[in-house]
Amino acid sequence: MKNTTNKFAWIIFAIMAISIGLYPLTYFLIDREFGLLASKSDALLSNVIWNTGFYGHILFGGLALLVGWVQFHKEFRNRNLKRHRLIGRIYMIAALVSGSCAIYIGFYATGGLISSIGFISLGILWLWTTYMAFKAIRNKDISLHQGFMIYSYALCFAAVTLRIWLPLLTLIFGEFITAYRIVAWLCWVPNLIFAFFWVRRRGLILG
């Protein structure tokens, strides 16, 4: 029963990571001024630097989400060490670009200061945990590397949890702005708490 539950949870995890990882492509398939972009001013939408940051964030963030989930499959890691390392490099580069862009566009977040601080904090922590994971593996500290990668991907997975919480909060509060201010924190803080207990349960150094 436990194995069946774990397998089901793994499948759901993979489906969510892949589907949201591919989500940024919708901005190139339909009119881009939908969802969050519908709340942005024309001046911001026409700003080249902001657009570079926005698309850098969603495209490389989607890539990180797409490639990162498979790294948690123990059998894959053990049987495909070279691929594991290659995917790890791709993930870290994608996280570096997306996280840096996230910090920049966070200053323009819908909902003002509360939203901005939430998303900027997320970007900073994502960069830091990813860097620490890279530093750990360079020092051949596998346990520390695994711990920080769990934290890093938990923050990356905020892209998924945001899209789960936002429609629910919008329905509860009856308007978008309040929901967005809350989700700027709710999309990643519980993820980080979950990661802490996961790391601790596995007996990694960070726990």
C-alpha cells in the first residue's frame, strides 16, 4: 500500500512539474496579455528590459522545473550518473538566469510592496540554495548537496503551488490583488517547510 501511494504521489509530482514547466509556451501560442499580464500597465508591457526579465524568468524557470524533477528518482541517478550531472548543470544555469530575472521583475510585482518582498525573497533564496548545492558537490559533500537541492527545487516548485493557490484564494477573497499578495508568500514558504522536514527525515546535514 505504501509503495502504491508513493508511486501515485511521484506520478502526480512529475505531471505537475512537466505541465507547469511547459506553461510558459502558452505566451507564444496565444495573446500574451492574459492572466497576470492583464494586470500590467501598457508602459511596463512595452518596456524592453522588463520583458527580457519576464521571459527570462518564465522560460528558464520552466526549464528548471522540467528537468529538475527527474533528479529525485533514485534509480535514475544511480544508473545514469553522467546524465544526472548534465541535467544538474542545466538546472543550475536555468535557476541562475530565472532567479536573477525573478529578483528584478519582483520590484514590479502586482500587489505592491507585500508581493514584491515575497517574490524577491523567493528569488534570493532560490539562487542561494542552488549555489550552496553547487558548492557542496564541488567539495564532494553529497549529503549537503542533496539537502540544498531539495531546498532549491522546493523553491522552484513555487511555480506549481502558485497556480494551485491563486485561483482558490481569488475565489475565497473575491478579488485578485489580495489573493496575489498572499500567494507571493504562500507559494513558497510551505514548500520550504516541507523541504526542511524531508531533509531532516532523510538524515541529511541540513536537517
